[in-house]
Amino acid sequence: MHIGGVLVFEGPPPSLEELVDHIGGRLDRVPRYRQKLAIPPLDSGRPLWIDDTTFNIAYHVRGTALPAPGTDTQLMELVARIASQPLDRAKPLWEIYLIEGIAPEAGGLPEKRFALVFKNHHSLYDGVSGVDLATVLLDLSPEPTLEPALDPWHPAPEPSKAQLMLAGLRGTAGATTDLGLRAAAAAVQPDRSFGAFRDVAEGIGEIVWAALNPAPATPLNVEIGPHRRYVVIRQQLADYKFVKNTLGGTVNDVILSVVSGALAKWLPARRVPTAGLELRALVPVSVRVKTEHNTFGNQLTLMRGPLPVYVDDPVARLAVVRVAMDGLKESKQALGAATIAAMNDLAPPAVLAQASRMQFSTRLFNLLVTNVPGPQFPLYVLGRRLLDMFPLAFLPKNHALAVAIMSYDGRIEYGLLGDYDALPDIGLIADGIESSLAELVEAAHSVGADRPAKPMPEPSAGANGDDPATVPKTAE
């Protein structure tokens, strides 16, 4: 359940000591990075965050180098190996790797590159707040932001078992009090409260109905092992905007259509007929509001988006995705999922686990597809410009592929994580993503030659050019 990213920079790498000092100087802005999990005795409450009294940043920030010639393929093989290793649950749940020895890109520019590989447990953040967390280490200009001097950090003493149990019980009591206050407010506005309750009930009903309709069996849904493959794709955000402005939909619709096209090309290679076959993508949706940015922890709901691999024509495929996603946005599925997620505040661990299984049942989807809008301007670390920001997802049980996408500085960048044994041909899926986008761009040019393109969105639109009021931002 760890996620992260591969950040590739131009310029000579900093020394490991310089990077450690840079990170250490900013850890006060992310206090959870010095905390670890503590489980109350007798399952009396959910796991709690406590200060790690033996915290050592040198354990979490590590350095390595690629052997010559230092190709991008070698880099991604190393990333796959890093992604294959679980995090130590007895320590703060993150690691950063400084990777040197990366060869120049094709054409020789830039001459020097290095990478930072981030690896964080999913419980630390969701994808949208994760973009905010990146600002802890990244700057908006080549000149690093000077941080004010802070007092040395001193961890709070580790609580005893009795204190952990009391904290768990106190958390449950606090949630019960909050529930009582909300009930009192509902009594004051019964009409409004009844409408909200009805919407929530309908939303949960939609999730239960979805649970009765499992996703189809595919070669992606097999038993997986501990080892991983990782490949990346660089594309231009302008191509996605051109397609959606010409053919309709949102950038996220175009992404789902491109992934559908790639799988439609890959499945026949596995001798799987695609006639009448529609795969399902689990699309994580952040319910974090703007006032909650720069806060920590997961605030996600889950929606199941269509991947119509049975549609051969790329334009028709996009139309099917667009109509289906519009229907999901108008449904109450996300509201019902948010209600289940809100049970974190009250439900004991056993009840919460059952609710989570209903929402996250691996039978309901074929693969993860997560799209996180990133900053559309250059970022820097220690004066070195960030070139690429490849996201790194995780593989749920019996799921051999996860597709993560992030936009950054005019690019759309894919990170495909696959099971090592179940998906030796992951490169075919990457090639399919390239060709599927090319088909849509060509079709959009053909349409655009006959009529004017749709106007570009207003500056207030979302990071990917979507209307933030109607299109949920997705996260890992």
C-alpha cells in the first residue's frame, strides 16, 4: 500500500548530505514524517500516530547509483525493485532515494540528470494532498526558499499501553459526541436532513448494487507476487486538451479512453476476445475541499469508471466513456462511498474493515486508473529543475496492473506498475497508450478541419482544463 513518484531533475546531483540537510530542514512542515503507527491493545481503537523516539533521517533518505550506461530502462528497473520492498511498519512510513548516474536523454540534452524516488505509505496522504506535500521539498524558483530557523525537534514520550487504550476510547467517545451534535442539528432542519439522508442511502445502495455485479475476469486479475515491473510514458497535455476541446469530454475522459484503447490492443495478444467486453477501472476521487489542502491523511472515495474495450473506433470509444462518466458524476455513488469512508471516525476496526471491503472489493474492478492534476510550471530542488514527475501507484490483491497519471509543466506522464510474473508484456500496454492517443489526435484533426475547435476553458478551470465544479479530482 505504498505509493510515490519518480522525479527526474536536470543538472549534477546534490550530495546525499546536502539532500539530507535540505529534507531535515523542512520536516517540521510535515510532522507525520517523524511519526509511526501504534496499535492500542486488544483492538480497542484504530492505529494511532505517535512520535518516533528513535527517529533517524539517515534511515529514510538513501543514496544509490545506476551502473553504466545508466539508461532510463535501468532507472525504471531499479524503481520497480524499490517498489517491491514493503515499508517497515515499526518506523515512519516513508523513504526517499537519491539515484545518480543517469545518462543524458536521447539527443544529449540535458547532459546530466538525477532522480529522487519517493515511497510513502498510502495512509500518509492521498494524491491531491500529496501534490501539496511535494512543495515541502520543491521550490518555485532555482533559488531555494530560505526556511526560518526552528527549535530542535524533541519527540513526545512514547505512550504506555494503558495510555494507548485510553486514547482509542477517547477517540471513539469524541466521535460519538460529534455524532450527537450532528443529530441535534438535523433535528433543527428536518427537511434538509431527510434529503441528505435519502441521498446517502441511495448512494450506498448504488455501491451495494455494484457489488452484486463483479468486474469481468481478465489476465489482469490473477494471483500476484511481491515483485514488480515499472514503465513510464511521456506525452503532451496539449494533445489531451486538443482532443477534449474538439471531440468533447474532459481530460479525464480522454485518459480513460486512451487506457481503454491500449487494453483493447493488448487483450487480443493474450488471446482474449474483446467483443462485448467492458473492463472497469477503480478511479479514486478526492473529497478533500480547498480549505483542507496541506492537511494529512486519506480523504478519498472510489468510483468505478468504464473501459469499453469492445469499441474499436477511438472516437466512439471516447463518446461511450464520456456518457458513462457523466452518469457517474450525476449518481450518488461518490456520496455513498464518502459516507462509508466517514465511518473511520466512529466504527470499531472490525466494522470498519467490513465496510471498507464492500467499497474496495477487488472483485469490482480490473485495475486502478488514477489521474492527479499537477502544477503547470517548473519546480526545483536545490536549484535543479524538475524535468519529469512519474507517479507510482500500488497493486491491490489479484490485480496485476495499476495505471497512474500526473500532469506537470505541459506534460502528461504515465507510470505503469505491473506484477513481475503476471505482466511480462507490460511494454505492449505502454505502446498501446502511445498509439491510442495518436489515433484520437488524428481523429480530432480530421474533425477540426471541418469545424472550429471548442474554445479553451477559462483560467479558473481545473489544472487539467476541466471544470472543478463538476469534475472530481482524482488521486492515488
